[in-house]
Amino acid sequence: MTEPQQVLARLSADFVAISQQLTRASAELTQLAATLGESTPVSAQPAAPPAPWTYAQYQQYYSQYPQVQYPPYPPYQQQAPAPRAAVPATAGASGAAGAEAPKAGSQNWIGKALAAAGVAVTLIGVVLLVVLAAQAGLLAPPVRVAAGAVLAGGLIAGALALYARPDGRLGAIALAATGIGGAYIDVIAVTTIYQWLPAAAGLVISAGIAGGGLTLARRWDSEHLALLVLVPLTVLAPVVVGDLTLLLIGFMLALSAATLPVQVGRDWTWMYAARTAAGSGSVLLALVGAAFGSGQHLWLAAAAAIAALLAIGSALILLPHSGHRTAMALLAAAGVLPVLGVSAAVDRMPAALIIAAVAGAVLAVVLLGEKWPGMTPAVRQVWSALSAVAALVAVGVAFDGEVAGPVLLALAVVVAVAGRHSAAAQCAALGFGAVGGLYFLALAGPETLSTATVMPVPEAVSVLVSSVLLTLYALAQTWSLARRRDADTGRVLIAIAAVVIAYAVTVFTVTAGVLIGGTGGGFLAGHMTATISWIVLAAGLFGYATKLDRADRSVPIGGGMALVAAAVAKLFLFDLGTLDGIFRVAVFIVVGLVLLGMGAGYARLLTQQDQQRNEP
């Protein structure tokens, strides 16, 4: 037997052995099935395995067959994996949906683009029918209007029929939007072009069309259709009315309020943006550029307040169902913007009262609505900033600089202390303090310290009050911020506060000196008092440091040393050349004595304090 025949014989023997194993496994499975299926197990007799062949039997078997020449094997190629077995219907359905989703999503834009193009082309055709046909003398006006109405109604009827079919949602929305747009164009024709109806009647008809379209949008749960109904109406209304009047503004506000129920329970952020733009946008445009009669100004201010109420109130109603709450809070803040400009429509005090009322209402919502569904920290921060800006604008509208500065600094002190646990309140306090400080610098700049300046009594009183409030604000803001910061940040804050307090104290003493004693002795006495006050403040910081533990003394000691350095620098760089006579002598003697007392007593006090703390 040749070598290939031997290999073939061995392979045959292996296959026979495999057959025997399969026969034995089949018998065992049969026995197991009988045990599970019958109460009385019946043992199945396995088939007798065939006796294995000997090598001589294989040789005798293959010797009687002629040798066949087989063609060579083809080259190896990797086969595709076998298809998987079928899965249950539910899993298969979901799997098929998941497999088809990317393909459908990638091709869905084609249908949307075609539908949008169809909407645009059809509406252009309606415009040509209603407007250009009139210029060409084609058809009578009633025929044109009736044809447009029939076309619009037919498109809406087709949308209803198409929506009932499978996969007809996109086409139905496009048809409905086209029909509603055609109806709007018909309204323009009968009110503006042919003037068959007054503007008020045209607005009522447009509102009815929009109501039907928005009802359909809610029924179909389609934000796109709702936008295609509301946005064209927002553009259509000024065309129907012909000007930006109170009639148009009232219609827009009513439209914004009437479309709110369509959104309830839906996460339609863009719809909220369109509603806010319809209500607040028209009021803002009127405040910026429209001309109103003298009797309409108060109504315009009232419209701005109503727009703000709609923006915040709608946001509160829609926040629980919204997935974009921060964006909605920002849109609501944008809807309040017209209120900040009501001073263009009414006098200062009514405008300030309206703005202050809105600021207080928004602040009340932030403080009392913490547990309101959807009132996230981001929403509260946005509306806190809105309330602060409104309050700032109200103060600026109500008062001139002499009063606005102290009022803002007083607000900064109150907010910094009352809101010491809130980051938003601290930011508001910083804003009030910064703007109040700018008012203060406008009245008492550095030039008032280098040269004796006589101020009017109201300005001088404002500067004196602002100096005190600025000092209190610097202390309150530093205390509120430094207690939640690390040591290095605390040192920086204290250094800034020391500079602000030193400037405020100097302005106070110099202004008071000039106001009382004039530009001669009063100015010099004011600077002498300022330098002594700096040293006294430094001594106070050192005394405060003695009451603290050793690890906590670095911050007040650093502030005290900074004040001492500033006082000594002022003493030699300014006071020595500016002051004369008794003022120069007095300031040097007093400052020197205070420094001696501080140097002699500070180390002794610290040693005693440490010994008392170390005693058991």
C-alpha cells in the first residue's frame, strides 16, 4: 500500500471512531428523553457499535478499488460567516428597527429638504396667484381669493388624509404648513391688497387659522408644524396692520398667551423662543424705533410689563417638562428686556417703579421657588442675575449720580451680608459695588485729593456718604468672600480692601476738611487726618491679630504692615511737601508716637497671648 493509501486508511479509521462516539451519544440522549418524558423511565438499548477494522481489513478493502487521480485542492479562501438563527419576533423587530434607524436617519434630511422646497415653491405660486395675477389683470379678485382659499383647504385636507397613512407624517406636516401659509397669504390679500376687511378683522381671522394649525400640531406632537404656524404669523401680522401700533402689540401679546396651552407638557424650546419673540420682540421694537402719540406711552409701558410677565410665567409653567431648562431661563431673561427700556416711553419715576417691581418679582421667584419642579441651580443663577441687572437699571433710571452712587453702595452692603452663602448674591454685590464705586470716582477722583477742590453741598454730602458706605462694602465683601477662600486668596482680597478703605477714608477726611475749613487749612487738616487714620487702622489690625491663633495671624498682620508702609510713604512723599506749619508737625509727631506704641506693645501682647494659650 502506498503512503497516500495509508493516510486514507487512517482517516477512515478516525471517521469510524467518530461514528461510534456519535452513536453512543445518541443512545444516551434517547435514554435522557425517555426519562424526562415518561413517568416510568424506559432505558433505550443503544445500538451495538460495529467492531473496529484491523489494518489488514483496510488494506484488503482498498486494494479492490482502482487508484483515482484527484485534482489538486483549490487555494484556501475565507468564507463568510454563516447567517445567525432566527430570534423571537419582539427582539427581531427591535433589532430591525435599530439596524434601519441609521439608514433612515441619514436619508431623512432628503425628505425634509424636498418638503421644504415644495412648501416654498407652492407658497410662491399662491403669491403669484393673489398678487401678480392682479397686476396682469388675470381673473377677478374674488376668484383669486377664492382659489387661494380652496387651495389652502385642499392642502390641509390632503395633510389629514396623508397623516393617516403609514410613514406619512413628514408629508402631512409639509402639506399642512403649506395650506396654513396659503391661508395667511389670503388674509394679506383681503386686508392689505384689496382692503375688503379692516386690520382688526384680519388679525382675528389669522388668529383663527393659527389656532387650528397649532391644535393640529399638538395633536400630531410636531414642534416643526407649530413653528411653521407661529413664525409666519409673527411676520404676517405687521404686514396686515401696516405699522407697529398698539393694536399689533396687543395682538402679539394675546397670541403669545393663547399659544401657551399648546406647549404644556411638551419639550418645545424653540416654540417657547418663537412665542417670546412674538410678544417681547414687538414691544422692544416699539420702544426702540416706533413713534407713538402722547397718550399711548403708558400703554406701551404696560405692554412691556405684560411681556415680562408672560416670559417668566410661561417659563415657570414649562420648566417641569423641559429638557433645556438653562436655555429656557435665558430666553425668559431675554423676554424681560423690554421692561428695562420703558424709560423711553414714560417718565423716570414710573419707569423706575415698573423696573423695580419686575426685579422684586423675579427675586421672589428665585427665593421662594427653590422647590418648584425644574428650578435648577442654573435657572436660579440666571434669574438672580436678571433681578440684579433690573435693580441696577431701576436705580440708574430713578436717581442722578449724587444719589445713585450711595444707593448702589448701600445695596451692595446689604446683598454682601445677607447673601454671604450664595455665589450669585456675591456676584450681584460685586456688580452693585463696582457701579457704585464708579459713581463715587466720578465725583471724587484722585485729582480732588491732590488739589483742593470745592464741591457743591449736594455732591459733597454724596461723597461723604459714599465714602462711609464704600468702606463698609469693602469690609463686608472681603469678609464674605475670604471666609470661603484659601489663605493666599484671602490675602489678596484683604490687600484690595485695604487700598479701597484707605482711599475712601482719605476722600472722606479731605472732603470734610474742605467743606468745613475751606481750601486752605481744611484741605491740609484733611490730609493730616487721613494719614493718622491709616496708622490707626493699621494699629487696629495688629490688635485684632493678637486675638487670633498664631496660624491665623498672617492675614491681618500683612494688612497692617501694608497700611503702615502706605502711611509712611504718604508721610514722606506727599505730606512732607504739601503740609506746612502745625499740620506737618502734628502729623509727624502723632504718626511717630503711634508707631512707637505699636512697636513697643505688639511683641509684648503677642508673647502674653501665646503664654496664656499654652498654659494648661
